[in-house]
Amino acid sequence: MALILRGTLLVTTGHYLTPPSLSFRHNIFQWLNFLSMVFAAMLAPGLFADQAVGSMPQPKGHAEDVFDRGVALASADGDMKLLAEVVGIFLEHCPKMMSEIDRAIREENASGLDRAAHAFKGSVCNFGARTACAMALELEMRGKSGELAAAGDSFAALEQEIERLKRALGTFVGGTQS
């Protein structure tokens, strides 16, 4: 839930994000970036809460914390068979998407990191994988800002979380199919 209060967006986390000024109203990319940050703040409330750029959300200890089953099912209109197909597509394309992020980091290609992490973020957010989504967002923001110094460490943490997500998704769709 979000409220507009005197030109500033108040997200339910109690943190403020200021939208681009009206002079940027013709720059759709400024607004899209702002809206993606709002979405991420709602999905991962602690992401913008006085955290340094290098701080990563810590993975939870239980498999059920890896993704939100309700969000995952809702993204497939409640159709478990469709969700299983989407998970299959994700599992098939995940290694390539992760290697694109890794390559951008190794080549110190900030715009490549921005693009690759943004695309990957969209994939994991579809499953309500809040931690993985927040980690991908951090990498995307590193790409946007050009601050790639700790991107390798952030990527290593994302790799671990994605392994957990892949196992959890596989178990969920594998255990509920007839």
C-alpha cells in the first residue's frame, strides 16, 4: 500500500521515495525506474531502510521462506499446470540469465549489469521471491550507478539464493502435480 503525501510517496514501510520532478515528466525512463523502486520497496520492505549499498538481505533458514506460493500461483492465474510450465521455463533460462549478470560484472560493464539484472529481477519477482528480487534489484542499482566494486560479492550471494529458489520451486511444482 502506498499513499501520495505532498508530492512524496509514502510506502507502508514508513520510508519515503521522492518521484522525479515534473521537469522530467517526458522522460518515461525516469518514471519507470521510480516505479520499479516503489515496487521493490513494497516487495522487500527493508531494502531502502537505512541500508548501505553493499548490504544484502540475509536468506531465511526455511525453504518456505524462499518464495511466496500465493504470488507464484497468482502470476499463473491460479493454474498449477501453467505455473509448472513457467517454472520450467525459468529453470531452463536461469543459467543463461545468471551468466549474463556474471559476465557484465567481470567485464565491468555497468549498463550490461543494469539490463541483465533488471531482466532477471522480473523473472524472480514473478514468484514472490522477495530476497532474490531484492538482490537482483541491488545489482541493477549498482549497474545504474556504476558502483561495481562489491558487485561480485552481491552476485555470489544471489547465486546461493537462486539455488535455494530453484530447489524450492522444483519441489513445489513437482510435489503438487498429479
